[in-house]
Amino acid sequence: PPELIAPGSITITPSFTVDGSYEYKLFTLDIVGDNGSSVSGLNFVVQNGAILVENVPDGKYSISVREESGYSVESITPDSFTISSTNRSQAVAIKLYRSCDIIINKIVTDHPEDETYFHVTITGQSAEPTIVEGDVKQGEPVRFKGLPPDDYIISETTQAGYVALTPISVNVLGGVSRVVDVVNVQFTPIKYGALYNWH
């Protein structure tokens, strides 16, 4: 008689990287196998604990979580694996966090007509910092989405003709959109003749 191959199983344990009063949020994951076998659109709620997927045939699998507004995936460990005679059951850990946005709004003091672009860099202060950058001008704010909660330093490449920006420090919590006004001042040439009018 043909040898019966016992099917495998996958145990998926989701968690939030930062503890807190997270809402009950429905996430969706997909498992895709190189053997034509897949699980598409499996819903889960982190607070409900581990998910067991049974009767998984042998093959190489990858796992992903669909994008959800206001949340980001920190890690899926491992995000690919093989179910085989030597690996019948696979444990997968999914770490999610409530992400935040920083919106940079440019203001040039006393010059609403100024159309200059400024290059801004946002640098996280954690051990493995998130660093993002972009260009912003008046009337065209730039939004950095999906950032992990952290302390961020906003700095700017100094433009000729403008006073250098002192870096701005902001703390952003998960689930928050933080708008930061970045204000620049044009250099004003000094009229030396005016210095001698006092006598």
C-alpha cells in the first residue's frame, strides 16, 4: 500500500510590539505554497491568541499580512518555511505595532509667496532608528506614514539665503498624526548706512 504522508500544521502567534490598550482590530494574512496549496484571506484578532492551520501538505510556504491603515508589521518570523517529513509543525510569530504619521508643514516667515523646496530628514532615536526624508515647500506639506512610535529629530538641509533651522524634537505616539510646522526665515541684508543715523 502507498505510504500515508501525515499533513503538517502551522501555528501563528500574533502580538503587538508595544503593550497598551489596543483596539480589537481585524487583520488578514495570506499563506502561499509553491505546491499550489494556499490559505488566502485568513482573518485574525491579536487578542484572540494563536491561530492553528492544519492539514498543510508538504511544500515551501510564505506568509504575509495585508496592509491595515494605522498599523504596520514589524516582523514575521519566519516569513517563509518548508513543511516536510522533517518539519511537520511550524511556529510563526507575527509582531505588529500601531504606526504614526508625521506631517511637515513649511512656513517661510513674512514670505507667503516663497516657492522654495526644503529637504527635511526625520530620524528616530531608538536603537534601530527609522530614517525618512523628503522635500517640502509652502502649500505642499509632506506626510511620512507608517512610522513606529518614537522620539524623532526633524532636521533640514540649509538653503542659501535662509537662516539654518535648529533641529526640532517631537515625540509621536502610535495611532497619532502629528503636524509639525517647520518655519524658515530669509536672510535680510544689513544696510550699514542705517547704523550711523543715531547722532
